[in-house]
Amino acid sequence: MTGLMGLSSLLVIAPLFLVLYFLIREGASSLDWNFFTQLPKPAGEQGGGMANAIVGTVALLGMAAAIGVPIGVMGGVYLAEYGSARSNYWLRFAADVLNGVPSIVWGMVVYAMLVVPFKTFSAYAGGVALGLMMIPLVMRTTEEVLVLVPQSYREAGLALGIARWKIITVIVIKTALKGIVTGVLIALARVAGETAPLLFTALGNNFWNHSLAEPIAALPLQIFSYAISPYDDWHRQAWAGALVLMMLILSCNVVVRFVSRDRR
């Protein structure tokens, strides 16, 4: 049975190593300085890079965090500190349902909310789509870590005459900050590779983006565009872009492990 469980564990992690193996084998040869500094070349030309897509991905994740983190954290604080049992039940249920909504549905909703009324694809729309996807995950994670803070911390603050809101912000949230940061990084890692919502909102761009009100490039979009093209060089670029995106997501997970480790 021990051997069977060990084999099962290997089967669980085998897909990760297979993905890394194929990405390194197919994409490592296309990673060079030009890939990180140059714009995509026109169809049929050799070389070029995804500098605009890398910058665009960082910009979209920044906007998503600016939307999803404050709302998600405040929602988690409400669930853990203020909400009633009845309201919390329905809020948790709604958050769990939203966590299961396909990403393409988020893209369609934001498309109807922002792209159609303003008659343009934009970085703003892409950031909103990713930010909305982050909210339920950040909210549930924040609630879970705040509940783990001992009740005696709150009671001690109340006994000293400290206002409840100050106890929450200065004592409770500070105590649970490591877990909150972990939840935020996990949410960022989850939305970093989303392509479907960006197809409906950010659209993509082969040049530098000079305004957030215009379409913007992103690694998932560039990978998708190159992968379905008929050009072998673009296929190699797509593998390289996928490798960079995978490294970005792995980096987020490594940071999560470092932040959440138990320091003794």
C-alpha cells in the first residue's frame, strides 16, 4: 500500500514535469535578449520578441490586483468580523459559485459592460475582467485566515478600550497578513494565464500600448495568436512565451511557499 500511494503521488506531479519538459525543449532555444526587448515581427519575418506582451501582462495584473485585492480583502473582513450567520451563508455560497464560473463568461460579461458601451477594447476592460475573477478567491481566503486569528486577541483589544475597527486593522489583519498575501498571490497566479476573458476585453496588440483605453498585448493572447498561425517561427515564439508565462506562475507559487512557511 505504501508503494501504491507513492506511485499515486508520482502520477499526480508527473503532468507538471511533462509540461515543463516540453516547454523547455520547444521554447528554450527561442529565449534570448531580443525576445524580452523587441516587438513581434510581421508575419513571415524571423526573430522578434514579446516585450510588449510581457509589459502588458504586468499592467493587466496590476490593474486586476488594484480591483480584486481591496474588494476581496474587505469582503473577507466582513464575513469574518461583521456578517450574520444568514448573510454569511449566502455570501459564501455566491463566492463559491463565482469561483466556478468559466473565465470566458467573465469575459463576455465585461465585454457587455465596458467594451460595447465604449465601443473599444481596452486594457481597462481586461484588468476589470481579471480583477472580478480575483475577488471571490481573495475574499474566501481572507475570511479563512482571519477566522484562524485567536478570539482572545480581539477580546484583549476590547478590554483595553480600543475601537473595534482599529482592533481589526491593527491587530487581526496584521496577524493574518501572511495568509492574506498568500491568497492574493494565488489569485494572481490563477488569472495570469487566462486567455478567454482577454479575447473579449483586451483583444491584443502587436505594438507598444500608449493608453490604457486602447487594446493591449498580453502573453496569453500572444501565445494564442502565434500558436494558431501557420508560421514555424511563430510556433517557436509561442513555446517560448508559454515557458515565460509558466515561469511567472511558478515564481508566484514559490513566493507563496516562502511567505506561508512556518518560521520557527
